[in-house]
Amino acid sequence: MLRCATVFVFVAFLNCRASAPVTTVTPASDAPVLQSPQKPAVDQLIPWLLDEGAQLRGVPFSDVIVDVTGKRVLSFDSKNEVDQRVKKAIAAACDETMKRLNAADSPVQKVGRINEVSSHFEDSLRELLNSTPGLSCDFPRTSDGKIQRSGYPDLRVVDRASNRVFYLDPKLYAVGSRDSSFRTFYFEPKTGTNKVRDDAVHFIIGFEHEPREENRTWKFTRWDLVDLANFKVKLKAEFQGSNRDMYRPEAIVASSTDH
């Protein structure tokens, strides 16, 4: 789903695994020498994650996508007729979407939180682009053919004549936060829920909005279509656990029911 507030950039394409004993050849002899087994994978991984060096920053998003999915991130080509045609259609859909959602009778005007407005942008863009002659637009499917609204990307546009694919991911941001360094993009590499299944142009559509507190309505003021071909991301690792993981009976040492 579309996100505009607190998100973590979690782009992990590590190739860290437990290693078997290593066999090497010494300069003085051709006899193989059995080395000690390396540390378990997790013991190698954690110090690597603690390293705040350049290897965790400025990672090309296109490299992440090809390593995770095997698919290429294509650059938008301003001289390509198909790219220009699709860009024009997306621009028209963005204009109409903003007009619709700014209307006083728009359903989003009854929504209190901007995060809950997100899906309305996706639905409007999908409807408008899917009704554009020569284009189809739908929610991308996972590798097992299921539609999944959450996760990157949100929409998949296909130019029928050329079969060229464009992924779209709308984002919302407040006026004044455009230059913020706060993390607002999220991509979690998973095989089962991967939705990038084509060599494609990847676009972010950023919609700016005014604070709702000023007039008690949502007002969207501008949009930008961003090519992610040269987008750089950072790795922020996060170890997770659920309530089920935490509240195991054998782990509880005291409880209110003991009194």
C-alpha cells in the first residue's frame, strides 16, 4: 500500500550464509590444508550491519531490484514515443485524480488520517489509466499470481502496442516536507510476495498536500512523476518479533494472575 509517514527503508540483498570448512593450498606444499570453519552466518551478519560505512548507503535501487527479482529497472526515455505517450497519460490521470480528491464531496474529505487517503489515489489512478485507450493498469500480482495491495509497487501499467511495462507507486507528503531527510520509501525483498516481475520503468508519483488542520479538508496542491532509474537507497536492518514470540508461557516469570 501507499505510505507517506513512518516507514523503514529495508533493502536487504545479502548473500551471507553459513560456510563449510575452507580448503586452501600453501605456497610450500601442494597438500590441501583444512582451515577452521568460519563463524555462523548470523555472527558474520551482525557486525556487518553495525558498520555504518558506505556499503550500506547509496545503494542503486536498480541493483537491488535485479539482485532480488532478476528484472531490470529501465530508464525513462524522453525520446521514445511509447514512453512519451505513457507519461502523457499518467500526467492526465494525476491531474484528474487531484481534481477528484480535492472536491468537497470526495470521500477522502471524511477521512481523518492521511495514511487512510492512500488507497483512494491508487484506485483513482488505476481506474483512469485502465480506461485510457491503448493502456491497461492493475494491481501487480505476486510470483504465485495473487493480488497484493501492500508493498512496492502499487500499480502496473502496460502499453498494449509495445508491451512495455511501467510500475507506479504513489506517495503523499505534506507541504514543507519535500526536502526532508525522513525516510519515506520502503522495499522489502521477499521471494513469495515479490511484485516486480517485468523489466520495466519504475515511477514514484509524489502528491503534495496542505495540513488538514487549517481548513478541515484535504487539499492536494501538486504532483511530480519521478524516474527511479538512478534512485539510491540505504539499508536499515530491523530484527523483528511478534507477541506470540514474546509471550511464551515458559518465558513468563511473573504475572498479575499470580497475586
